[in-house]
Amino acid sequence: MSIPSVGGASRDGYGKALLRLSEDPRVVVLEADLGKSTKSCHFRESFPDRTISMGIAEQNMMLVAAGMASSGKVPFASTFAIFTERAFEQVRNGIARPGLSVHICGSHGGIHTGTDGSSAQSIEDLAIYRSIPKMTVVHPCDDLSAEELTVQLLGIEGPSYTRTVRNKVTRMYDDESKLDLKIGVGSVLEEGADVAIFACGVMVEQACNASSTLSEEGINCTVVDMHTIKPLDTELLSKLAETCGCFVSAEDHSIIGGLGGALSEWLTTNKPIPLEMVGVRDRFGESGDTSDLMHEVGLTSEAICKAARISINRKNAS
Amino acid sequence: MDGAETDRISELEEMARRCRMDIVKMTHAAGAGHPGGSLSAIDCMVALYGTTLRFDTNNPDWEDRDRFVMSKGHASPAMYALLHQMGVLEESDLLSFRKLGSVCQGHVDMNWTDGVDFSAGSLGMGLSFGLGCALSAKMDSSERRIWVMLGDGETQEGQIWEAVMAANYHNANNLRVIIDRNRIQNDDFMGVQMEIGDIGGKFESFGWNVREVDGHSMSDIVDAISWAETNELGPTAIIANTIKGKGVSFMENNPEFHGKAPNNEEVEIAMGELS
């Protein structure tokens, strides 16, 4: 892996992906007055005739997208992650139930969003969309992977939800390594036999930092960028359950129902090994500087290190 | 009205009568379903399919067909009765209504039934879906037109007004709506539950073309549909004043038959009245 660089936020990757997707004339973009934030604005500038402003009306946007999908278009509809939730039933009944290929992007996901406070910090989106049949759920960690994975959505059947985030983060990929990414396949960033850390979104960087710290203690970690929450890469889970014997999950999302929840469901019914979860522990966020907030809520590399040590101890004790 | 026109109206009225019998039969067979709102909407639906709507019963997925979006999806018996009378569905399909594996799902579903363009069941969503179809047609420079059947009760949903606003803003002049104004919703009369008032005026205030008709006068409905087809500026709404349960005496204007099937005794009376 080359030296990481600070890149754009994952929402920037979404914006770039839409421009690449424009080559397919079926692609249309829907916005709900947040195009400048979700970065669909770049598509609008280049393709105003294929961009539809829906105003501040998310429920209508979801069903307009559904109608367009039924008419042969491939709609990409975006707003803040939290506001997609307002239209949850529209997504469930109007898009997913008939299996229409509408691709929803919720930007500004997670506590990482920062100073706007708890009303803007979606911490349950991955859980609710994961519960919908036929839905693909993606949460990339940086701009390059967001761009690559968004472009791949064109090739999948049925609806999808992609969560992007507001703030810039350290890149986990470069222009070459991003080409290895594939929806539904966990991306192994580091390999070690003591514990497997599965992270998504902004917590992937923290997982890599934790791995560095732990290696100084002689603990070797596998770190996986689990950018696809659904469908879950159970082949990888199965393999790492054998080689590592204990897991940690790390996500800027509630520990209820997200990546940790998905891992827990699989482990419980397939391979009951220890899992420690790092995530938002059944609470709302608050306003604050992103770094301060992540510490306040417990979304840090230190928290991942602690969780890894506990998971390893549980494995050794069993 | 000349002789040919009179004959055409009589044919449509006869088709609506046969549809009404299907509606009663299939809800009775299922022991469930929504006869009241099906009987109120059926005249408008027959008028639409019998005159202007472009579709091909041998190729229900024809890309450039006009779309009919049944937003009040619980009135599915009206849709299935119509598809039966047009030869898309068999009598046995109607009699399997609401049973496991049936092509006649409880609420209309585009993935289960040929000739159904929208998966409904949750009120307030169909107009937005129709708008999506309308905007796509315009992008494709297609002549296809989009008709949406709304219940008056579902105009209580906020999403309807999001779509009403957006349709005019985006100049969806290929979008037409019929509102089945039967004044009864699930629990009771709208006047008891939540009266919407002047629906037409509300649509007009958002820039829509609006006409009000007697939703059980076949000639008036046909006229209004033909008027709607000539509007080139903005979207169009037809407010069809109807009677819930129309055609079956004990169901007419009776909130009880919003979502209740006729029993063995009632089905005999109903079929007698419709024969």
C-alpha cells in the first residue's frame, strides 16, 4: 500500500462517480435541496436536463425515483442520511418491494458530521436499510473507494443505500488499489492472526491506527474495510473466524443493527466466537468538533485497541 | 350525442356493470377486500381504458404504453375486474384473490400482475410514482401519458401535496389524475375523520387544470377525459364525485363496506341487483 494521503470526503467520491456514470444515458440524479452538500451538484452543472430538483420533500423524491426506475431510468437520489430516514416507508414499500433499481445516497452520516448536532447525525441508517429485503447497503471509508463503489452500483439489480460522510479523512486507497474493490467483498487491508477488526466508514482509519498500536504490543491484527454491510461477505467471515478466532467491529453507527449487529447475527448462528463492538452505545450525539465528539462517544482507535484486547482474552479463556 | 356515441357509452356502461359483478364475486370468494372503493372508482377506470388509454393486452410491458397508476391500491378488485374483462386475467385468477400464490394480491402489485404498473397498498405514494413516470416520458420525448387514480381519503397524506407542487413546477403536462371523491375513508365519512374540503381548488392553487364531474355518468366522464387529453399546459386533475359502493344498494354510501366482503346472503342480493 502506498503512503496514505488526505483526500476528499466520501461525499466527494460520490459526486465524482455520478459524473463517470453520466456516460450511461439511463442515469438520472434527484436532489432534495442538498445537492451542494451531497455533491450531486457537479452532475447538475454538467447535465441539468438529467437532474431533477425535488425541493425539500424526500418522500416524494423516493417515489418519483421509483417511477423513473419503472420507466427504464437508473435514478441516483441523494440527501442527508438522516433525511432519507424520513422516507423509510417510501423506500421500503415504493422502491424495494417492487425491486426497483433506485440508488439512494445518504450523506453526512454518523456522529462524524459534527457541529450540527444530534438531529443531523444519523446513527441508525445502516440498521434500518439492512433490514429491507433485496437492499444493498454500502458505507465506503474514503473518497476513492466511494467513487469506485458508487460506479459499481450500476451493475447491481435492485435498490441500494450508500452512506457517505461530510468530512475529509485519510485515504485508505490509491488510484490503483481502489480498482480491487468489489461490492459485497470485504477489503482486507492488513493481515494478522490474533484478531480480525471489521470496520466501515471513518472507523477504517481508526482500525488501521489501532492495528499499529497493537503491533507494538506484539498483537497482530487483520483489518478489513467492510464497505458492504449487505450482502455480508460471509465467505470472508468464515475464513477469518478460523484464522483469527475473535473479532472486533468498528463503526460510526449504533451498535444495534449495523455492522456489529450483522457480524453478531452471523457469528451466533454459524461460528460462535468472541465479538467486541465499537460503535455508538444506544445514545444520541450532540454538537461539537468532530474529534472531540468521536472521543466523547467512544469512536477512537484507543477504543478499538481495548476491544481487541478483550476479544483476544475472551478467545484465550474459552 | 349521435347514435354511435350513444352505443359506445352503453358499451362502456355494460362493461362497468360486468366489472361490478366481478368485484362482488371476488371479494365474496376471498372473504375479504375492499368492495366500496372499487365500486366507486370503476366507472372512471372503464371510461379511461375504454377510450383513450393506450395499452396492448398481448404485450402488457410495451414500453410506450400509457401508464395507469392505481394509487388507491386497496381498490384492487376494480383493477382485477377490468383486467379480467379485457382478457388479461382469467375468472380463476379473480377467484384466487388474496390467496397464497395468487396473481391477484391483496393490493395491486406490478410484480405479480400483468397490466399493473404500480405496487400500491400504502396510500399517498402513487402520484409521486406517476410523476416519475411522467418526467421519464418527457425526457425520452415519448408520447406516453400517465394517469393516476387517487382516493379522496389519501389526499390527507402530505406526500400527495409534495407531488402536486412538484408536478406543476416540472410542468408535467403528460400527467393526469382522477380523484375518486366518494367522501368515505376506512373508519367513517371524511367529514367525521378529516374533511379535505375543496380538493379541486387546492389543486388549482398549485397550478393544475381541474374539472369536476359526476363520477358515475359515463358520458360526463368520457367528456372530461377527452378534455384532459387536450390540456398542454400543466398537469390535470378530474374530481369525480362518486358514491362508495355504487351499484349495490346496501353498500352505497356505507362506510362498513370500505373493507368488508359481502357474506353468502349479501352476495346473492348484490348479484341480483347487478344482473
